[in-house]
Amino acid sequence: MGKVYVFDHPLIQHKLTYIRDKQTGTKEFRELVEEVATLMAFEITRDLPLEEVEIETPVSKAKSKVIAGKKLGIIPILRAGIGMVDGILKLIPAAKVGHIGLYRDPETLKPVEYYVKLPTDVEERDFIVVDPMLATGGSAVEAINSLKKRGAKNIKFMCLIAAPEGVEAVKQAHPDVDIYIAALDEKLNDHGYIVPGLGDAGDRLFGTK
Ligand code: URA
């Protein structure tokens, strides 16, 4: 079964408080989401393989370590996932960015792909799928399906806030995918919003409400 990591670092928790606060305006909300994504990227890359290289410091020769050329891909789920991308790229600027767009079929209520654009070498990359909110888990499960269908083998999922229902759905559908979250909230309400959550992440990021 995939592991669930809750990043309870004080800086992440502090920034998340202001992200949640309804008084926080679009500009600050966007900046904070980006900052938290950077902090989460620091933790999520903890297992990147290193290799030894030889360098010369001003004082002597030295053996030192660099990241062993791991190919990474960041996949925001449209549209709110976009808000996390720049924050992650600050730490891993060479990562490629793919996009997955999903809409909910009004009859089946199931997420359906409407846009998928991925790096060409999907099979060789490790992916981080990002979406600020893991609510029912429907979009996350479908986005991961979509990646796997195209050959992705190593996938992590990262979000700011998760509901227990969403975590369970991803764990059940994709037991090989580890989930990284900044906060595990109480529940979903009748409208599918996470409680207490932060409201609609897309609207708050893009000022559409
Ligand atoms: N998507 C959001 O943006 N917010 C929620 O609370 C749930 C899903």
C-alpha cells in the first residue's frame, strides 16, 4: 500500500493558515501556494539518488555529490494544479511539465480527460502529480490512470489539503503511489468541499470569484 506523508513542518503549517484564511486575497494566496509547493518539493525530493563527482575547491581536490540525473516530470491537474508548478520548479528547474485536464461527466459524475500533454519520454521519467486539493480523489485517480496508461511507472501525488475520502480513494486505486500532503482535514461536505479546507482553490488562485 502507498505511504501517506503529512508535512507538518512549522513553515508549511504557518503558511497554510494564511492560505486557508478567507481574508487572504488572490495575490497573497498565489504566492503562499507557490511557497508551500517549494517547501513540499524540498521534502518530496529527499529520496533522489546522488552520485559522487570530483571537484576542486579553492583549497583542495574533493569528492562531492550531485543529483544523479534523474528525469522528473511535474503534472499539474488543470486548473488549480498550475498554482503549484512554479514553486516546485524553483528547486527542480530541469523537470519537464505535462498537463492533464479533466471534467466531470454530468451523467456519470466521473472525471473524463479533455486534455493530456506529457513529456515524450514518459516511460523514463518519475512523475509528481500535483493538485492543491484531494477531495473525493476522482480527479487524482483518473490523472494517475492517464499517466500509467501512457507508460509512467513511478508516480507520486502531492497536494496541499486532503480529505480522508480522497486519500482512501487514491490508496485503493493506486497502491503503488505515495501521497504527500500538507494537511489532512476532517471531511467533505455535501457540495464536495473539504472541511475546513480553503474553499475553491482554482477560484482563489486565479481570482475568478
Ligand atoms: N476542490 C477545491 O478547490 N476545493 C475543495 O474543497 C474541494 C475540491
